[in-house]
Amino acid sequence: MSKVRVLVGTRKGAFILTSDGKREKWDVAGPFFAGWPVYHMKGSSADPNRIYVSQASDWFGQVIQRSDDGGKSWMQPGTPPGESTTTPQGQPKGESNKFVYDTSEKTGKPLTTHQWYDGTQHPWEFKRVWHLEPSLKDPDTVYAGVEDAALFKSTNGGKTWEELAGLRGHGTGPKWQPGAGGMCLHTIVLDPKGQRIFVAISAAGAFRSDDGGKNWKPINKGLKSNYIPDPTAEVGHCVHRIAMHKSRPNTLFMQKHWDVMRTDDAGDNWREVSGNLPTDFGFVIDVHAHEPETVYVVPIKSDGEHFPLDGKLRVYRSRTGGNEWQELSKGLPERDCYVDVLRDAMAVDSLDKCGVYFGTTGGQVYASADAGDTWNPIVRDLPAVLSVEVQSLP
Amino acid sequence: MITVVLPPHLRTLAHVSGDVELELAGAPTLRSLLDALEARYPMLQGTIRDHATLERRAYVRFFACEQDLSHEPLDAPLPAAVASGAEPFFIIGAIAGG
């Protein structure tokens, strides 16, 4: 019988929720890393027991944690238990937490400044890892999207990290600027068939590499953001999230600050598919595991009011790849609900009947075992949920 | 022997349950204390001072002998009572946020 494991990062630790394929009864484990914000945790599809975690605090900085046994035990990959804690030269280890921007000449003119809130240039400063994306093929390879926006890669299970500096260095970096949440690279989408990588940055936009992360270009044509000086600029758009169905790597769905967008040519051209949504502001977006034209969003009232319309929490589903959206409300709060659903807090499982999951800033994690028709809370009272990922296990 | 008191989150990270005792050669300074602490507990690298700049993280403070030593030069001698082990050296997370 299949199982699912829901990985939940919260403002005060991580939790692992497990159930069998029915997805009716749940076991809750945690908090792991109690008291620390856990921005993201994600399992490797090549080895489901391998889970990577970004534990980050304003006080004590960035810590990468890893489990090799499905979350039963954890370690910092740079200092695994039993190994010497120093190098042969006597220097201490601890590299797994070290994210240093590439400033070498060899890897191509890395930038040192980006645009600040007041329009001046500001130095790049590492703050935290927002998103960890394990390789689809190799459990030891993992990508990290960080604030201030950059992409890092580890090929040794998170022990050490190197920046893919071509992203910051491709030319538009000086025009990137922080959104309200900071200048973060929060979305990494890997093409299952090739070397292509998509990333999204707030507030810079979407970018694509066709060669595994060496060279990059902005892919924001068709986006329109009325809150920036040039609404159709090459960069500067506040992209909140991008999702792809693995069978159609050229089709992406985007929840932008405002607007739900779609591309069918790998980002070369976008078109709006907000259609009949009651508001097209929001953060999350995801695609059904088996139906590439079925898409989910959670509409949020506005950029000034980060909560559902009229106090009613709703998921909207389109079975037509956008434009025509259906309200899903069965089992969700009908009144007095003023939570938010953050950008990394929705995921789908790949069981025969696709499960959909999302977490809220009110600490609820909702699950639907029938593709969104009905919803139930798995937990109601966690700390504010920052991220939700799902593993479908045999 | 110098006694270092870590904040609870860093004790958890370093897998220690109480105070940390460090033996430092020569006249101890803030720099030599932090170097020795990170050498013993490499998982604390980057949590007290920045990985790249080695600057103290903004919300981390150093106290000893009822003095705030957070802004003392890294190579200034630590108070004699800390060096002798009579008084502990506190690393604390600043009270900030909610």
C-alpha cells in the first residue's frame, strides 16, 4: 500500500506528517529543529529517504540539515557524526552552512551590487536559503535558492556549495531589487528530460538556463506589472511561484504578484490565464500530478491584505489550463478566516487519485485526497507554515 | 580554563547540554575564544559570526563581568576574571522581534 509523507516547514520548526494511501489518518512527528524557522524541506525523488532542510534564523544564520533515513535522524552534512571535525590541515569544517558568493574572474563577472529600495545600488549579502531542490536523478546533487538572490549547487549531499554565478552575472542583476519579503530566489524548477533549469526571483522575475545553470536569460516577455516604472520591463517583476507538469516541460504556470500566467514555450512568451478568478493575487500555484491541464491556486485578496476574500478560504482549480476556474470550498473555512498561504506552501502527491496539500500562516495543513473536491485539516495548530512538500512512497 | 555559556539554540546545535569549557593558549582574546569554540564545534561556524566576513552577527551579543563586550576589538584581551575562569563568557541572542 502506498504512503505519503508531508514535509512541513514552519516559523518555529519542521514537522513530518505521514499517512497511508487513504490519507485519512495521520501521524504527526516533530517539531524538528524546534524554535528555528524552517524555510523549506524537500526529499529527493532519486532516494526518498534523503531529505534536505533549510533551517535559518535572523539570530544565528543558516544551517543545512540532512536526513538519510526519511527524517528519523538528522545531521549537518559538513560535519557528519563520526568524522573528524577538522580538515587534515587542522581547519574546522562546517562547510554545509557556507554560502559564499562567487567573486572569481574565471566564472564570469559576478556582480557585487543590486538595486536597493531607494534605487541606489546595494551590496549582495547572503541571508538565508529559501528553497532546496534536489536533483531528479542524483540524491547527492541539490540546488539552493537564496536571499540575496542567487543559485547555489551542491554535488556532495550538501557538504559544500558553489554558486552558479552565471545567473547573477548574465547582465540584468543591477536592476533586481528586493520585494517586501527580501530579494529571494524562491523557486527552482528542473526539467526532467534535460539540462534546463527555471528559477524565479522576487522582485526580478523568471529566468532560464538551457545548459544546467551555466548561462541564463530572463524569460518575462508577456508579464505586465503596473507597480514598476516600466510595466513590461525585461526584469523587475515580482513572480511568486512557478509550477510545471513533468510531462510538459515547456508549459509553465505562474502566480505573479497579481496575475496568473501561462507559457507553452518554456517562458519565451507568457499570457494571462486569470480568467474568472475572484482575485488574481496570490502566492501558490501547482499542477495536478496526472492531469497537466489541471492547475490549483489560492486567491488572496490583495497585496495590501494578505488573506482570503470575505474571510472564506478557497482553492480554485482549473481543468482547462487556466482561464476557467472552479471554486473548491468543501471542508475549508466558510467564515472569519484571515490566514495567508505562502509561496512554497502547496504541493501535490502522485498517488492514483492525486492528493493536494497546502499550509497556512495560521498553522493549518489542509489535505485533499480527491484532487481538491473535498478538504480536511491534517493539523490545525502548528506555527505559521512556510513550506509544504509531499513524498509519495511505495 | 574559560567557561562559555551558549544560548539554548546553539547548545542544541552543538549537542552540548551545559556550559562549554575551553583551554586557550596565551592571553585570551575574543578572536581566540571564537576560533577555539568553532574549532571544537564546527557546526557553530556562521552562527555567531558571518562565514565570509567573520563579523559578529547582528543579533548576537557578548557579555562578561556585567559588561557588554560586543563592540570590543577582536584582539583586545578578555577580562582577567574571564581568562582565569572566575567569570563565564556569555554569548546571547539579543532580545529582538516578538
